[in-house]
Amino acid sequence: MPADLLVCDLEHRPPLAYVTARGTLDPLTAAVLRQAVLKALAGEPAAVLVDLAGVTVADPVALTVFLSLSRAAAAWPGAQIVIHSAAPAVARDLDSFAIVRHTAVAAGLAEAEALAARQEGAVQVGWDVHGLVGGLAGGLAQSRDVVRAFCRRHGREALTGPAELVITELVVNAFRHGAAPVTAWVSTRGRYLHLAVRDRAPSLPRLSAPAGSVGGLMIVEALTVAWGATRTADGKTVWCTLRP
């Protein structure tokens, strides 16, 4: 392996995803690590465990990639990132760059799995969205009912109104600009509420609307703290995060 090459292997073992990195980490190869972790997150795991045992850090600044990845994981799918098995020199760099304040760090795999298990687990409800007949009325009513009941059941009453509006826009967007079948889910982790809708079209949505109008995704952006779209093996998922 060339000294300037970083290789990442990904394995999904629900509810966890495992990323094993080997090679040299620097500001250029950090993009490889970032892409691997984002791909792991697309599988909606409870946590992504990142093995740095085979990594040499050429420039410690590259470790700050974990700061943006941790924010991305918290936004969607509400997952945790755990770094483990780093060599002593890398562990010192993680500490000196304050990565440990924002991302969990474990000495080995067993400890990483234990850390992931101790975190507050996400509560999630998923459903297939039906109702093409009648202009989506059935599917929209179903989705609002599921989200409303979920918010009440899990102490998120303050988010009920915004969440109903957002799930409506996400479902409408999926049927208008995506492809069936459409599935949706709502989950909570900590104080965050996560909504997501998956369809089978790979094209990603754009934040745009005709002059003088307010588009669906503009409403989503206004009512959420984060939103985005992630390609999946069979299409895409449009997701968002709300908090009180």
C-alpha cells in the first residue's frame, strides 16, 4: 500500500456499522474516511464504530473530520460515532484537538460496542405510505396520524404541529418528484425528532420554488434545524431533524 493511501472497509451488522481504516490520514485522504462513514450512516445504524488501529496520522488537523461527521450523524439518522483502537500517538492527537469532547473514543472494539450499547437508543416507527388514489389524501392522513401519535407517546407534543407539516411536505415531494414505493419513519433520540421519507428515484431534491411562492422544501428548511438527502442503494432518503 502506498504511504499516502487510505483504505476504508465497511460492514453492516445491525444495529451497528463498522468502518475499518488502514493507511495514512491527512487532509486529502480524510475525504476517503468521510465518504466511508457517510455511506455507513446511509444504512441507518444506531452507531458507527470506526477502527483506527491501522491508521497513521500524517497531519493531526485531518482528525477534525470527525467533528463534522459527528454533527452529520446526530442530524441523521440520529446515530453515534465511536472511534476505537487508535495507536497511542493518534489517541493523543484526538485529545489535543478536542475530538474526544464531541466524539466517543474507546480503547478497543469491545469497549466501543459497550459505549454504543449504553447510549440512549433511538425509538423508531416506520410505515409504507399508500394513498395514490384520491390525490394522496389517504397516505398523507396516515402519515400525519403516525407522527402525531408518536409525538404524544414520546413526550414531543411541542413538535407535533411542525412535524405534521414537515412529514406532509416530505411525502408530497416523494410522490411528485420521486418514485414509488414510498416509505417513511419517525424516530427520537435525546431531544431530537427525526423524520425521513424514502422513495425509489435517485435524483436529489433542490431547494427552489417559483417566484412569489413557498416550496415544500423551503417549508421543511424553515421548520427544522437540519435537513438533507442521501442516496441509497435503491433510491434516496430525504430526512430532517426537529427539536423544541
